[in-house]
Amino acid sequence: MQVLTTVTFVYGVREDRILAAVNAGRPDAWSCWLTRRIVLALLDRVAQLLANTSPIAQRAPAETRREVAAFEHDAAMAKTAERMIQTPAVALQASASAAELVDKLTIANQGDNFRVELHGANGGGAVGVLARAGLQRVLQMLQDEVTKSEWLAVAAKPPLAQDNAEPGSKPIRH
């Protein structure tokens, strides 16, 4: 199991999955494909975990907790911005070709930190401990890739016009 020190997410159109490239371009690199089901569940559950474990939000009145969480998120983005670097395309290509399907992903609260474990279907994996701000940055990076994938937009698209056609009508063809 590799020690997670860096992670890059890239949406792969062909696979309709998100590549998680851990330590890309380094000898200890490992990568996996994250499916839509895992990513959407992860984003939902970890947002709840962050909200439930936030010492700031716990002290805030119930009616202002959402605003406090947004402030905490903005502060985390500012705090981690300087650590953001561009991963070379060649390293991402190598990661994509070696990636295995993620089999299990866990995030556990450890006081002020969170333990993140990724396990691949072929036995590979990565583990790391992230501070709250680091986990929020990773989740934002993942959310950015979900936005690029249009996974949420696909679920919200209206049915095709011909699906709404009256019974007995035929679609127009050229």
C-alpha cells in the first residue's frame, strides 16, 4: 500500500470515470478509477462527516451552521491554495494506463485529521492522513471533476421530445 502524499483527479470521458492519480510521476505512484456511484456517495457522506465533526459548526447555533460550514470551506481553500500544482500530462497518462478499479474507499475521523484509504480491485492501494483543510481541498477537486463529467446534469436532464409526444405521433426524420 502506497503512502498518499499527493492526489490528482481527472475525468476520463472514455471510461466515464474519474482517475485518482496518487503520487503521479513518482516511483511510489499508484492510481485507480473511481466510479460514478462511489464518487457521488463519497461526496454526500463526507460532506456530512465534515459538518458533524467540525468544532466550529458544533458551537454555532443550528440556524447558522450552513453559513459556518461555507466559511470553513472557503478558509480551507485559501489555506491549501499554495500547495496546488499542475500535474504533468505525461504522468497522468502513465497513471491512467496503470489504473485499477477502486474496490473500497474509506475515510475515518481521527480527531483533527482524517485517514483516507483507497483499495484497488487488483490488490493495490494508497493510504494517507489529511488535515480537515486538506480533506476539504481534495473533496473540492473531486467535485470539480464531477462538474466536468456532467454526472449530475445527466440525472437532471428532461426526457427527449419524442418521449413526450402524443400517442400515435411519429418522430420527424430528414
